[in-house]
Amino acid sequence: MSGLLLVALVALIFVVLYQVARSSEMVARIQGEEIFDKKRNKLLAYSMLVLMVSFFAGIYACHRYMMPLMAPEAASDHGKQYDFMFLVTLAVTGAVFVLCQILLFWFAFKYQRKGEKVPFHFAHSTKLELVWTTIPAIAMAVLVAIGLKAWFTMTSEAPKGSMQIEIIGKQFNWISRYPGPDGVLGKRYFTNINDKDNILGLDWKDPKNMDDIIVPNGELRLVKGKPVELLIGSRDVIHDVGLSHFRLKMDAVPGITSRLWFTPIITTEEMKKITGNEKFVYELSCDQMCGKGHYSMRAVIVVETQEEHDAWLAKQQSYYAQNHQPEAPKVETPAADAPKAEGPKADSAKSITMNIK
């Protein structure tokens, strides 16, 4: 029913527009084509100025009240650099956008057809083409250089003493792995993967794996002021580690280990105060469509102090210990209806019992 109403509405709009056009033709015949064109051009020219003001007012209202232009404060050192790069890009492209839109609407007003002036046409201007080609090319080269600097910094070798966390994507959740007391992640092979007791395919022949900690829900625990290197991979299809509050993202590709590093600078508790949201949490999202359960690929990130992180780490049990618990010795109890022992063995048992008493 709603579809029929929509079709009827569209048809009605076309009928109204057709009737308006017919009315305009009739008015033009009555007043004369030339007089009517002048009035119409003048009306359209002033409407361009009204439209320009409404256009910029709408942009301001959209970003001021409906959809803020800037995200919350960047929570990493690289994020600060990214925000600077974004502001420079916004300033350059925004200035060009505003200038072009003002000229577009102003020209429509100023050069309306009045009948007194004859337009001048020219087919080529080398100077003009050099100007509008060279200046944008230089501006784009500068912006690209700033972006490349940020990219090479983010993907460069992490500083010595950095935390190292492995984050693996799979349909449809994240798995994170932390090194144990030895501070080193052990080897793993995809052929060892099974969802029962080895979800990342750790090599149990490698002693460095014995103290590694695996968090199946992908939670990341980071320390404020301490660099962290993420080793990123995937078990199945292409995913993408999205760290919007830290202004970082990196593809998780099967068979390839991607790396990036950054330094968190704002704890979760501090960000709650900055945003005024007591329920605020940092989030790790998947920024690559990876299947029907893509929406559920979310993990929590906690930025805390070194003391809080050490306390959390001390409570964790290694993945090996979780899946290789020693079996308790079996104790055989005699059946209730079993015959009682008789003879020498029974007598010795009785004598032992009497001695104990």
C-alpha cells in the first residue's frame, strides 16, 4: 500500500510541475517573452544568494548541533599527529570549497542575463591553466608528504621496551595474546589451530608459549605512557583493526603479520571525565566488511596505569595451564557389597588399626 502511495505522490508532483510550466508559458505570452525573462532571471539570481546563505547555515548547524566535525580528543601520540594532519587538510580544502561556492553563487547573481551585455568567450588560456594546475598540485604534494610521514612513523620499528600484544581476527570476534613473565610471544602455526584447546595454533614445543596469556574476547589492556606494538593477523578472511579513539587502523590479512605501534596518553577513567560520559569505553572495531556477523566484531580496550596493569596480569592464567590441567589421581573405593577380606591380610589390617588406635 505504501508503495502505491509513493508512486501516486511522484505522479502528482510531475503533474504539478507540468502545470507550473504551462502557467509560466501563458504568463510569458501575456507579458511578452523579453519582459518575462528579465523578471524570471532577476528572481532566480536573488534566489541564488538566498540559497547560498541557507547552504552555509545548514553546514554550520549540521556540524554544530547534529554531527560534530571533530571526534573526541585523540588518545594516542600518533592520534595527535593525525588530528594536526586532518586540521591542515580541512583548512586547505575547506578554504577552497568555501571560495568556490561563494564564487559559484555570486556569479549566478552578478552575471544574470539582462540583455544589455554580450558574454565574452575564449577557448584557451595557458596562464590560467598553469595557475589552477600548479597550485593544487603543490598543495596536494604537501598534504601527501605529511600523511606519509605519519604512516612511516606508525609502521616503523617500535621503541625498545614496548609492550607487545598479538591481536587476531576471526569470524566473528577478536582474540588477543599477551606475553607472560618472559616478555616474549612464542611461535604459532595455523596447522595447529583447533577451537577446543588451541585457538591460535600455539607450538607447545616452544617453551616461550608456556606462559603466554590468551584472552578469547579480544580485550586489550594498555598502559598509559608506555608504547605498545600490535601484531595483527587473521584466521580466516580479511578483517581490519579499527582504533578510532587512537586514530589508527590496520588490515588483518590471513597469512600476513601486520604491525603498528603507538603510545596511549589518556586512561579510560580520564577519558570518562573529558567526554562527560561515565559509561565511556575505548573500542576495537572491525573496519572491513567480513561477513554476516561483521557487526559483532567488537572488543573493549582498557587504558590503565602500570600498577593496575600489573595487578590484572598477575591474576591471569597462562593458556597452556588452562588447557593442560594435571589429572587428579583416581582413587578406587571398594564396592558396598564386596566381600570382606579374611585370612592373614585381614588380621594384619586389624592389627594395624589397633596399633593406630
